[in-house]
Amino acid sequence: MDFSLTEDQRALRAGMRELMERRFPRSRLRAVVDAEGVGGAAAGEGAGTGAGVVDRGLWRELGAAGFFALRLPETAGGVGLGLPEAVLAFEEAGRALLPGPLAATHLAAGLAATGAPVAGAPVAGAAEGETVVTALDTAGAGHGGAVLVEHLASADAVLVLGEGDAGIRTAKEIGASAEAIRSVDPATPLHRVRGGVAPPAAGERSSGEQGVGAGRGTAVRLRREAALLTAAQQLGSALRTVETAVAHARERVQFGRAIGAFQAVQHLCASMLVRAETARSVVYAAAVTEDPGDIAAAVLLADEAAVRNARDCLQVHGGMGFTWEADVHLHLKRAWVRAEQWQTAAAAEEGLAAGLMSTGARCL
């Protein structure tokens, strides 16, 4: 079986990279980070509010480019592609460290455009980038029923995932019980939501602007797809830190030689490349099979590649890697945040173990 990218897939990836470089270059990333880090987080209150973090102009341009409608059928105004193509697009978003609830808006656009149960809900413009949708996964609720939600202050709607059901509620409704908290990533503001938030029942139109449900069993599929799309972003970040480390190793001179000539630095860069390419193979395979076990493996390897590559990239940079001006720490902080979203390492390990156990039982 040939898993090489097709010409159309390569063109899609190249187009998404060009869009990211043009609309979200390093200067724009630094503007977002510096505004949050200095104006907000330093004051002790802005790290959770996230006001202005989601660039509406960029969001609309992503929608016009088909980012949120990649998997919608052409009859519904979409591009008519599949999960492998969405993974390629999200990989480029991760490479650029594009902030915002990308996976949630992408999934909500699919519900709004193809699912009659959510017609009229406040996500009608998600596919076009007119609506920002974040997500609240109640299955990830910790002690006391608290759930973390990203970019809530910038969102118009919230995709609520229960054990089996999924539905849309307005951000205003969810925000009423939310508390802004400090985020380790200055470009990913977080809110803590307490209480028994649940998706609306299927077909139910609640009073006011409560939204509507999407039907039983939907949450399982959405959670699995979101985990893979997030793994794709982790992959993009891991590949980017390889490029950054290698470029720095070529340019940085110590003792009259580029540090890339030293074996210890070469070993760090080689290990980073192996992690990233291993993760790439598994993420791409999971996009084709959509198997829960393959997705769990993709999550584990992509999270490890993103976090460990960022740490090794920082090591290659030496002391300057710890400074606010360097971009290395941004990849590490974003990787930490993503690793706690949708499917944690512990949950992925449990899923893989359960699959292996069930396979062994059949063999016996």
C-alpha cells in the first residue's frame, strides 16, 4: 500500500503553509504573545481572559480557504476532502503555532453544515470562519467537576461533549459559570468551568439561546477526531522545532566552530528528527484507518515528539533558549497545553492496553 502524499495533498499542504506564513508570520505570533505576556499575565489577570487573541480577520480567511470546511461535502458548501487532508492542514497550523480553538470550530462546522439537529444553532457561520467555537469536554472533568475551556472569551459558541452526546451552547451561557485562570501558554487563555454542564438533548431547542443537541454517540466520534487533529498540531510543532534547532546549530559559533559540528548537538538533532518522523508515520496512518487504537498511538507519539523536541531544541539554544525573546519556549508551552486536551497520555495508554487485552483474549 502506498502512503505517499498525492499531488493534490502536497499542494494543499503547500497552500496552507503559504497562508500561515503570509497571515500569521513570526511578527504576528510575537505580537500576540507579548500582548498577553506583558499586558495580561504580568498583571495577574489577562492570562485567562484572552481578549483579542483570536484574530477574526485571520479566522475568516481560514474559512475562505476551506480550513473549517475541508471535510464537508461539496453539496454542503465544503471542499469534499477527508480526514487525511484535514490532518495535513492542522499540521501546518501547529507548525505556525496558530492560536485559537481550531479543532472545535472545524468539528462544529461539520455539525452545522451536515447535521439537521443543529440547524439554527449559533454555529451557522463556522465553516466560513464567521463563528469561533471552542469546546467543553465534560469527560475530562477533574475533582469537583471542573473543566478547562480555551479561548472562551473570544468564542461565540461552545461545543459541549458528554459521555455519549454532543451539542452546542452559546459562549455567553457557559461564560456565566466560568473563572479565568492563568495559562502556561500566553497565547492559549483558559477558563475553568464548574458545575454540571451537559449538551442539550437531541433535537431539543432550549429556551433563550441554549442551542440544540446533536444526538447520542456523536461525542465519541468527535472526541476521537479532535484528538487526532490535535496530534497533527503537535506533529507540526515537533517538525518545526527540528528545523529551528538545526538552523541554530549551523549558525551559532563557539570555540571557532559551528556548534552543529559537535557530536552532542548532532545527537540531539538526530533524536529530534527520529521522534518527529516516527510520529508523522503514525499520525498519517491513523488519519487513514481512523482506528481508535491507531489514534491513541498517534496521540502518545505526537505528544512525546512535541514536548521532548521542544526541550531538546531549547537545549541546543543554550541559555538564550530560556529568554522571553526566543520562540523555543512557546512551542514547549503550547505542547504542554495540547497534551492535556481531548485525550491525555494516560487515557491513550489505557485505550491501547484495553485493545491489546481484547485481542489477546480472542487469540486464546
